[in-house]
Amino acid sequence: MRLVTILDDNYPLYLRLVHQRPPFLFMRGTSMRDDLRVAVVGTRTPTPEGIAHTRAIAGGLAERGVTVVSGLAAGIDTTAHGAALAVGGRTVAVIGTGLRRSYPVQNARLQQEIAERGLLLSQFWPDASPSKASFPMRNAVMSGYSLATVVVEAAYRSGARMQARLALEHGRRVFLMRSLMTHEWAREYATRPNTTVIDGPDDVFGELDSLVPATGELTWA
């Protein structure tokens, strides 16, 4: 485990440019500077279709050398991490507890595997327990750390919906599965610049080259 502060050169560049940037991060695993990172997030209670879409998107991103970022929650997050690891790709878990905690408990083994093959990130002290406040804070960091967010399935009162909002505030790309258009919040977000409604993984893959901005194009939010 190591500590990185915002004063350090190896503090993540994209995260540095959002106002919710934490003053320090605890890390376990291997960090890569300025790699192409896409967050894949969604509900803790996904449908079979949501699981299938997540596997195809996260696995395909990882096969293309993109780092798959998610929050290590049950459901879509767990599937995204697992799909990236299954194809030998890289994944980063931004968690809402300290690094010495595992939440949910059933993901303890997955958390260890990510530490060995990817990277764990936390803005909380190592022994910090989960709380209602910690997960929205985690979503803000996950959005800032990534260049884009893919939302697979999400209700209005969900961290994934919140992350989509934050990503738009951060000036990052947001991809929404078309199945989300049954929700009023998703239809409203779909009208905003930087939002793309997708039918499947190819719609994300086709946009990868456009996700990487020149440093001067990144905006403070």
C-alpha cells in the first residue's frame, strides 16, 4: 500500500482536474500514468441482459488495451472487473472503503486479484468502513479518474446515475445503454453534449480514439 498526494507528480492527471479531487489516495497494485481509462458501472441487481452487455463491453475494452474502471460493488461492477481480468486485461477498482476492508465481503478474493493484476484506489484511511457518504465520494473520484463512463443499467437513486451526472459536469464522455431510455433521468442526460446512447459494445469501441484529449483540452470542473 502506498500514499500519493495531490502534490506528487504521480497523482492521476485526469483526477487532478476535477474539483472533487481528494488530497490523497491510497493505492495497492500497479499504476500506469495517463492510460486510457473507461469506467463501466451500473446497478447491484442487474438483469441477464445487463450482465451480457457488461461482459461484452468491459471484455472488449480490455482486449483493446483500455483500462476498465469500476467500483467493486455487486452486480455490474463485479461483472466489469471480472470480464477485464478474464481476457488478461487491466482493471482498476475505486472503492468506497479503506483498502484493508472488503465491501461487499464476497468480493474479497476479487479485490485481492485486482491488487495483484491491476490497481486498487481509495481516498479513505485504510481501515475506514463503508458509509452513505463514502460511495458518492467514490463515484466522483471514479468519474474524474476516467476519461469516459459507460452506464449499463441504473435506477434514479443509484451511484451509477450519480456518476453519469458527475462525468458530464467534469466534461467527460458518457455512454448510456439504450435500455436506460425508459428512465426520465436518462432521456434528459441524453440531450446533453458529450452523451452518446449506445445499442452495444461496438458503439463504444468506435469512439475510443476520440476519448483521448490533448492535455490543454482538459477542463477544470
